[in-house]
Amino acid sequence: MRLISLFLIASLALSACGQSKFKRYRGPQVTQILIDKSERKMHLLHKNKALKSYDVDLGFTPVGHKAIEGDGRTPEGVYRIDRRNPNSSFHLSLGISYPNIQDRAKAKALGKSPGGEIFIHGGPRLRINRGKKDWTAGCISVSNKEIEVIYAMVQDGTPIYIKP
């Protein structure tokens, strides 16, 4: 009985120490996301009103639209949040529906793959990338604390507009 009591006390102590990365959001619906690459800003909008805004890091070659796999560019255009990854290597992540039909056609015309796996995600895992600007392979990065809030606020299907 004493062993069970000690186990319960230890379990409660550990759960009190660690806060969950999964937050709850009960505010207005995020109806769209706007990324302004030139300003390095992300705005979560309800209709035309900004609910939250964040500084972002982009791909390691931030200027221009993503054309092919490995170019280090962040896509530009209209996409949707199409999946979520609670077990992301980058804390949490929201998938962006890149590549679309036009992206695939342009890459095919070049004889290349358009790439994929573009996400909004948390901060870098590697120490070498911490504090470095535009370090991703084409994704949009915020801090781990920020992605926890974004992950709670944004639903699958939300449109995302990525401006140059």
C-alpha cells in the first residue's frame, strides 16, 4: 500500500511540473492566415481582423516562390492547412497544402520534383540553427511556445495566403 501511495504522489508531482504542449482556444475562429515573407510576419485573422501576429523564419533562400525540392524557398500563393503533426520533430506542426496543381506542373516542366512537406512549426532542434534567421528548408517557423498557441487556434482547412 505504501508503494502505491508513493507512486501516486510521484505521478502527481511529475504531472504538475510538466505543462502540456496542447493548449485550448475558445476565442474567435481563425478564418485565414496571412504570411508576409518580406516583413517576416504571420497574422492569424478572423475575417479581416488580426487576432495574433508573429515574427517568422522562412526557408534558407527566402526570396521567390518555391519551385523545386531543395531550393530552400518558402512557397508563395494560396494554400490550406491540410494536416497537423502532434509528434513533429519541431515540437508541433501544421501542414500546408503545397504543392498544388500549378506547382507540380511547373516543377514537371523543369524535369524536377516540386518537393513537399511544408509546415508551420516550432523552433529549431539543432543548436547550430538557434538564433539563426531563415534556417528552414522552406517551412515557416515560430518559437515552440508560439506554435502551441497557433496549433490550438488554427483548424484544418484554414486558408493560408503567403505573400512575397
